[in-house]
Amino acid sequence: MTAHLDIKSAQKFYKKYKAVDNVNLSIKKGEFVTILGPSGSGKTTLLKLIAGFEELNDGAIFLDGQDITKKKAYDRNIGMVFQNYALFPHMTVFDNIAYPLRLRNVMKANIKEHVIRALQTVRLEEFASRYPNQLSGGQQQRVALARAIVFNPPLLLLDEPLGALDKNLRHQMQYEIKHIQQSLGITTVNVTHDQEEALTMSDRICVMNKGRIEQIDTPERLYNFPKSKFVSAFIGEINLLQCELIHLEAGMAVVKLNDGQVAKVRVEQSDVAVQTAALIAIRPENIHVVRDGAVFTNMHELTVLEKTYVGESFRIEGTTKTRERLTIKLPYASSREIAVGDEIRIGWNAHEASLVPDEVTVQNDTADIRGAAKIS
Ligand code: ADP
Ligand code: MG
């Protein structure tokens, strides 16, 4: 099956600055994909290229097998919701939602039916005759969503639509949008800088950094198998331990840590070359206290520097013999008696960590220097 939305080698420059740098992305019909990245990473630019509000300098975009690269925004027939609600303030909710239909010369008798259905979808049937300033922020975003889907677009683009809402409302709206998206089966590209939103809403997440895609994966895989230092640190909390890759054997990397100890880390496909520096990425919840003869693939001593109660667990900051800082999260019951100053034995398993290149930060406009030999 061909992809529903297919972006091929997309490039976008603003003068000499590469805002979108060789982006390749294929999205299946009905899929919910989130573009996640820090501010300035090119998310909005990528969305504008898909919508047709900006022109590509190079590359192509296909929708349903059709090349839309040169099509005007209007002819692409794509639904879009922005962060600032952008409703027409002088129009009622009904007229706001009817606007795209009138623009498309839909017959008057049909307009009402479509608008009512869209209002029902976003649960605002009672609000048709209100004006935008008589609605809450969440309601305004629901109207914006209704307006974006009322003409049955093949594709829905969302650019930080929940950014202006407070946290509780944002969570509720995330759930609602996801529910609406699934019931309509509409292919959706969502943009956010909020990793939690990306993890909870998406079928797949595409992490962007400096105009480039760092990784495209399911939320679970992205969290558990980050492929780069950037992805590991941008999503969730992570410990990064310096090491050197000694050799690879059957899905396992054998590495040497700073203290000379040899450790093992599972690898699927690695961008790290043998005998080069790398980082072991371990989530705080994947480091355990070694007790009662329990055995882990890798074990260390840790001096406890700080201990904080965080509700369901304790967060412990410590330092290894080679003065590397580690953060670990331990269940309340198993860590109650640990105190600041204690020396504890910790362990983690090879399959609970990943090996990522210790990359040098690259400037956006310099050549790709992450050219480590591919090994797999
Ligand atoms: P994001 O949405 O991830 O925050 P943008 O796509 O808006 O990022 O911007 C990516 C980069 O391109 C930023 O450095 C931004 O300053 C630059 N940029 C965006 N739009 C323009 C423009 N119209 N002219 C010049 N530079 C722009
Ligand atoms: Mg943006």
C-alpha cells in the first residue's frame, strides 16, 4: 500500500538558513503522527509545506498518490487548526464552521446538515449562535476543529492547537481530539513541543531537531529505544553514562565504562563504531537496588547525594566511583530506608538500556559529521 501522505527529501530555506533539511516522512491512512521538537526545530515550517502555505526549495509531497507539490493551498483541501484559534470574531460559531463550505460553494441546504454534524462531533450543538468571545478557550479550539473537519478533508494538520490552554483542559482536549480523530479515521499530523502530549496521542512520533528528523517511531519504541542522545534526553528523563564500544556480539554491545568496568547493552542497530566513545542511555526507573543476591547484567556502587519523595516513588540522585551523576527512581516500599550518604549497590539489565552515539553538536548549516560507520 502506498503512503497516504508522502514527503520526499523536503528542503526549505529561509535565505541561507535550512528550516527543513532533507525530511522524508510517510504517513499511512488514518494514522496520527506527531512532529515533536524544541522551538525553532522546523515543525511549523514542515506543516506549512504540507498545507501549501510555504513552497519547497527541493523535494516533493504526495497526498493519496498525487503529487501536490505545486498545488495551491486551497486546492489541497487540507483541514488545519492553529494555536491561536483564528476564528472570525464577527461570525457566529455556525458561520465560522460554515465558512469553508461556503467557500467551496456547497448548496445552502447541505451546509446546515454538515455544520450540525461537525458541531455534534465536537459536542457544541448548543453553541451554534454564540460568538467566539462568548466561548472558553477549549470551546474555541473545538470550533476551530469543527471548522477544519466540516468539509471532510483527507488530511488534518494541527499546529500546537492546545498550547494556549491550561494543563487540565489540555489533557481533556488531547483525549477528545484523539477520540474524534479515531472515530473519523482522519489522517492527522500534529505538531507539539510537549513530549507528554506526543506520547499519549500519537500512533507514531517524528522527532525533529534543527530541521532534521532524528527518529520516527511508536511512542513506546521512542521511549525505550532512543537512537540518539538528543531523542533520549528530549523524551522523558535519562541517564547518560560515558563508555567506549569494545565489540558487538549477537544483539549486544560490550562496552568499557569510565571506571574500567565492562558492561553489556542491548543493541538493535547501532550508529556507533567500534572503539569509539558512546553513551549508555538508561531511564531512572530501569535502575534497581541490588538486594538479596539479585543479579543484574551490570552493577555499580552509588553514593546517595539526595533523596526526594515524589509521590509513588523516591527519586535518588547519586554519584558513581568515577563521579558520574545518576538519577534513579525507586518504588516507595523498597527504598524507604535508604539515606543520604549511604553507599548502595545498583544494577541494570542489558535490555533496559540503549547505546547511542556521543555526538558532537552539529550546527544546522554545517555538513553532517555524524558519519560514524554503520554497524548492525
Ligand atoms: P518550530 O515550529 O519548530 O518552532 P519553525 O518552523 O517556526 O519552528 O521555524 C524554524 C526556523 O525557521 C526558526 O529558526 C525560525 O526562526 C525560522 N523561520 C521560520 N519562518 C521563517 C520566515 N518566514 N523567515 C525566516 N525565517 C523563518
Ligand atoms: Mg511552531
